Amino acid sequence: MSLHVNIHPLSWESAFFGVETVRLEAEGDTPLDQALRHPCALMQIKVAASETALIDTLQQHQFQLAEGEADLTLAVAQTERQAGIRIARESQIVPLRDAASALFSQSRFRAPWYAPDASGRFYAQWIENAVRGSFDDQCLVANDTAGQLQGFVSLRAVDGDARVGLLGVLPHAQGQGLGQRLLLAAADWARVRQLNQLRIATQLSNLTAMRLYLRSGARLDSTAYWFYRKGHDSI
């Protein structure tokens, strides 16, 4: 299969991880063989699961599977405010960072392409940014009666829809239906802002999250795979 791509440098990721990274997009202007000579430490490309010919071509060029991803959609027409779930305050950033680092320690930001602590650092920064309204617009949190953090969900408005950034329930609060309440709170956040629907992306390997979303009425829209290839520079 003849493949042409576009090359997009990922400046923020490169600086954060210390790994010079570019993302490729299919149906571009640059032949793949030429793109592979681009100076970088890591190349990424996201491919729909149905694109089997493209996947075969990438594997022939030493791209390796890093992770699968599912995109889902949840309707927001009938929601209600969830008791005990509030907007996160900056004073909660430290426990939120600790929780996100622990809960999301396994992701596509993993060895051998990234340092062992890279995933935890990335998601800790993500949830801090959400509290501050940077990238995600807002972070909602659930606390117990003693004020101890139990879970969180971050959200942003994108093109008339709401998108879940991160949703996590701490180990001591799991098994109590809190994940579903956080998801319902996210849907209500979208409804109040007159957004059309709630979009969610999750790893295919995260069966707990997939079951939660489908049980809550979400529709599975698409699946895709992330492929990585080391570039000419050492990581």
C-alpha cells in the first residue's frame, strides 16, 4: 500500500516528556519513506481499527502497537444534578495530582517509548490543568463526609459537545456506584451548558471503564489503534 502522510511536531509533549515527538496523519503529502527520515525520537499515528491495509503497511515499516482506543457518546437530554459532587478548588490540586498519577500509571505513554513515571506525571499535570481551567474547562470532585477525595471527572466543551478528559475513582471508594454518579454529573454539566452530547475516549484495555460507560447508556462510536515507531534520535 502506497502511503502519504502529514507530519505534525508535538511541541508540548516533546518538552514535557523530553522525547522529541511527531504525529503522522494519513492521506497527507509526504511519502512515508521520506517521512521516516524526519529527525525526531518518536513517531505516533492513530489508525481506525477498520483500516487493516494501513495497519499492515505501518507494521511493515516497524511501527509497533502501543494501545487501542474506543470513542463513545452519551446522551445528555435527561440528567440531574448529583449530590455531593462539586467543582474542584485549587486547594485540592495536590490530592488530585496524587490520585491521577496513581490511577493512570498505565497508558500509551509507557516504556519502552517513555520513562517509567511518564504516564503518572502526564495525568497528574492534566488534572491540575483542569482545575485551573487550562485545556479542560473544569474538574468536578466527589468527597466523603470527612472531606476526603473519592473521585473526579474533568470536562471541556468542544464544537458544541462536552468531552470527558479524565474520570477516576480512588480505590477506597470503588464498588459504590461513584463512577456512574460522576458520569451522570458530567452529562448534567453538559446539559446545563446546552451542549449536544457527552463524548468519551478510553483505552480498549480499560474494561472497567468500558463497562461503566456502556452500562450507563453510552454508545460505542468507533475504535482505533495507536502505533509508535522510534525515530533517528535516541530516546
